[in-house]
Amino acid sequence: MIAEIDDVARSEGRLVGKNPKFMVGNHEVVDIPMPVQRSVDPNLRPPAMRKIRDMSHVDTSVVPDAMPAPLPDPKNKKQKAAVAPLPETEDTEADDNGVPQPPTDDVVDTIRGALGGEIGGDDMVPTIPPDEDGDQEKDSPIVPDPLNLTPIEAAALNSKDGRVHRSGKSYVLEEIDSNSEFPHHCCVSVRNAIGKWGDAAMTPIKAELSQMIDKDVFAPVMKSNLSPEALSKVIRSHMFLTEKFAPDGRFEKVKARLVAGGDQQDRSTYETVSVTSPTVGLSSLLMVAAIAASERRKCKVIDVTGAYLNANMGNIVVHMRIDGMLASLLVKLCPEYQKFVNQDGSIIVRLKKALYGCIESAKLWYHLLSSTLVSGYRMVPNPYDPCVVNLIVPSGDQLTVIVYVDDLFISCKIEAEIDNVVRFIVDRFKTITEHDGFVLSYLGMSLDFSEDGKVKITMPGYVNDVLENLEDTKEVSTPATATLFDIEQDEARAPLLPRKEAKVFHTMVAKLLYLAKRARPDILTAVSFLTSRVQSPTVEDQAKLTRVLKYLNGTRALGIVLVHKHNYPVAFCDASYGVHHDLKSHTGLFITLGEGPIFVGSSKQKIVVKSSTEAELVALSDASNQILWTREFLCVQLKYAGSECMPAVIKEDNMSTITLLRTDKAQSQRTKHINIRYFYLKDRQDHGEVVIEHMPTGEMIADVLTKPLQGSQFMYLRSKLLNHS
């Protein structure tokens, strides 16, 4: 996708995190699934936006650090406004004044049974887990720390009452309604998990702690042996559970994970060292999948169990506190821990392996896996995406491995060579899960290789989740009306949505953007516009969002079908001149290797131009980076396979623009002002990297990405865009 879409989403509403639920003291907080632009690519699991409320108008007295979070006094309205009571859940009740009460007997009995009649400390509060992709960008404007916390959120989470004061303002982490069922992929606390699943929740908890022991993840230390400075740097830990679902919506399992509070680590230690970790680009994955289908390769997906726990911390010293409840379970599983139990029931450990949540864990795991494949198995990474590695096997065929944190996608014509790689990985990392066959689930998508030469990519489970609460089940034939880009300036005619509905709007737009980038580019034009409206959505915007959902409701089964026909990318680039309310133009970009999209973009241009010719030239200039990167990545992949690299072909429907690029100079007074930087593509032509060809407007696939087409023209171009009947 063209980056401006995520730029707009970031500017109109901060997108952070990935974790649907956590608690601060007695206050439960929910996160809203949101897509996010990553350092390599906006990859394939939706992160989140955290709710944090400005409480400047509330009298929030500071609670001393040594004091626990106070319960609100029902007679004190100011205090009650600052710290609202926890909503009632299955395992948390409130008295008549709204004051939270202890967990129910059923929850306590379940914990007591798991501990053999013993209950340790009362701290069962899960931390916010790290992104599973491990992409922890130190300098990212979206993800400022490895737990995806803003500085305000981190301070609020670490405070005793969930409040923080900054620059004369006060903020509080906001409560949610927890009466509803947990959503798919929701992370829940140990207490909530036990309240929902009972004894069944203890099985994954025990399995996770057993894994810590078996993999020698940490070693207990005596608190008395730590210096005051070392004690001040001890970070917290928490356990959380999550339900795992397949891309088609089928329930798979409940998974528990112990996570370190990496936001409490001393970040000054890493000021001169990069702790970022790459993940595979979406376009890279789609290209490899298309090539695998065309060559009729065998494919397999494997998941390294407890991946991070295989990487050593080395000389990095990190001490972590395990709370009383989990410490009691540890002692039950490994009695040697008993002598390290502190008076409050907790245990302090030194991390020996890269536990999830630590600042450096993602990087340590990536370097371990990368060196294992490159040095240990002599694979060669693609320099344009180091998470794609290749090997020419003895038969002369190419074997390709895609790395997305702990999820690997392996393809090769020779199935025995794939099995050799799997055995090698098992020998190194011991425990994996593997899946093969014609239909594979990978990174939330269903990849269907059952038809020769094609791969069909759909996300049926995700679409059903998005539409789960759709009240109006009517269907429409297009995702937007012709007035999509129109904005009503009169608030009386288009009033702002209430705050709660605006948050739901923001959430839904983000979910749709995530879907549009992967399997449903036919909704991308409408969604890209809606991303610019998330900060102050109106009733008019809500109607436009509802239309997209109605369209999805009638086209749930659609996806994309990729066919690799060319050893070069073919890009369709188009622009609609002055279609936005501020008279800026809109760019559309579609890149394919034959049929079906391996990259799709739809974005508003950043400058106002004077003619349709200039709008097309700006579109080509902005799209050139993605086109050239696609060519370079593909050239490397084909070089390993013994094929020749060819120029990228760019389809353009404006003859004046093509003439400008061929002559490298303005031909009239109307075009002399055009900035020379937009003639960058002419230089690429001269070097034989691209070829620009004319395409009739009626056949320009990218036209559907520049404006809201209607009727038969939309249907025709949609079929070309998706390559899916």
C-alpha cells in the first residue's frame, strides 16, 4: 500500500499496541484492534489503540508511591470521577456503592486447587504483551517502546492508581464494559480466564511455566544478594491468556504466555544499540506465494514453540519479579524454588533467555534464527527483504523460507528438501508445530494452492468477525457512492458522532484497512478516505462506513487469486485530478506478476497540482519507489532460480504524461513549473529498469483505486483487481 494511507491514519488518531485487555490496580482497560505501519511493511496482525482519557478537569490527588491504589469513596464525587470502579465481570462483583469485591469462590477454589490448597500473592495482573511479530522499532513514532506504551500510558500503568500528571494535565486509564464475551484473539488476565474457563485455564498456565523450567529461561536469586541499585531495576512479570482462532474462524486453543515488563527496563542501556527486528513484507510474501503456485511447489508452515526462549540474553542483566500466585505454581512444579520465595510470596529471577516483553528479545531471537538458517544451513537472504532466504538444492530447484518472527513458510518442488529443513529446525529448537497440504493458514490468511498455477488468498474468519455486530444486513453492489470524497462542512447537517460511537468508528475503519491491504483491495479506496476521518467522524462518515460493511456483507467469499506469468512486475498507475474537497488529487497503484495483486495502494496526493497531466506525473513519481523495490526483490529471487531480470512495465493512460517522461522536459508554458524531482522515472527508463506503456482508460485497473466507480465499470475492474470471480 502507498504509505500515505497509514500516515493519515497515524495523524488522525494514534495507532499503538496490539493487546486487547489489561488491568491497572482495580481498573480493567481494553485495547481496540488497529492496523499499524511497520518498519519493513504493515504486516499481518492488527495491533491496537489504547483508551486513555484526559482528566485535567478532575481533582486527582496524587497517591504516594508506597500506598496501594485506594478504592473510591462513594461519597466523594471527585475521587469517584478520577478512579471509577471496575465494571462487573464473571469473576468480579461490586457492592451497592459500586466498590469492587474480591473474586468469587469459584475463582479462588480453582486457583487453590491448582496450587494444592496454597494461594500465594494476590497480584495476578497481566502486563501488556509485546507484538507477536517482534517488530520493536526504537525510533518509530507509533511504537515508542517494546510494550507499545506511550510515555503517558507507561507512567499510568506503573502508577499505583492508573493516573499520571503531565504538563499541567491529568490522565487516567479508562474502564470498559466487561460484561460481554471476550472477542476473538482477546488477551485476558489469569483471574478473568479462570472465571471464564475454570480448571481448563490452568492447563495452559502450567504448560507455560513448565516450558520456562524446561528451557532454563531464568534462574532464581536471593533478594538479599541484590544491591539496592539492582533491586530498583527489577521489572515486573505477568501471565495472560488468549484464544487462538484459524483464519476461517475455527477455534484452535487457549494459549498462556508469561511476559516481562520491558517498559520498566533501563532504556539508556540501549541508546547506542539498535533493538529493532525485521518482519517479512506483505508484498514479499505474496510474490513468493505466486511463484510457488506457478512452479507447483510443495509448501509447509511451521511455528517454533516458545521461539524467543531459545535465544540467550548473553551479558545483558535483567532481574524480574514473579508474583505470588505464579510463584506458588513454580514451587509446585519445581520445589527447588521454595527457598527463594520472599515474604510477599514473590520470587526474583535473573533472565537467562529472551523472555517475551523484554526490549531486546525480538532482536535476539531474529539473529539466532537468521544465523541458524544462513550459517547453519547455508541459505542466502534476499537483500531487499532479509526475512526471505533462499537455497539452491542439489536438484537445481530453489527452496525459499519466509520468516515472520516464529512462523516460517517453506516452499520447494522437492518435498524431501522441505523435510530436511524441518528436521534441521527441530534439531536446533526442539519443539515445533507444522502444517502442510493444499490449504494453509499463515499470518491470519488462508492460502489455497489446490488449483494448479494459482493461489487463492482469503480471510473468511476475519470478515465474519468484522461483520459480527452489523445490524443492517442489507447488501449493496459497490463499497461507496459517487459522493465518497464529499465532506459536509455544516455541522448542523452532519453532526459529529458521540465519543463512544467515534471510537467504534475508528476501530472499524482500522479493521477494514487491515483487511483491504491483504485480501480485499476492492474496498481500499473507500477505506483510505475513511482513515482521514477517524479523528472527528460525523454522521455522514458513519453512513459511508456502513455502506462499506453492507458491501462486504454481500461479498464475504471474495478474495484475491495470484497467478505468476511474468518474470517482471507490471504496474498500473493512475490518478484522479482534483477529486478531494481541498482540490488535491488521488493516486491508485496496482502491481501484479501476471494476474492478481501483489501490491495495491490508494492514497490522497500531498500537493495541489494544476492539471491532470501533473497529477499523473506525481502519481508515477510517488509510486516509483514501490515499483522499483518490487523489481529488485523479484530480480534477486529469480537470479537464485536461474532466470533473467527484466525491466518493470508501467501502464499509464495519459499520453501527455508519457510524452513528458520520454522527452525529459516541459513542452509548454503549462508544464514548465513541474518540479524536476518528478522526472526521476525518466532516469530509471534510461537505465533500463522500467518501461512505460500506454493503457486505454477503460482497461486501467488502477482507476478503481482512485475514485468510487459505480455499476458495470466497477464490476469489470474489480474482477481484474481481485482476479476472483
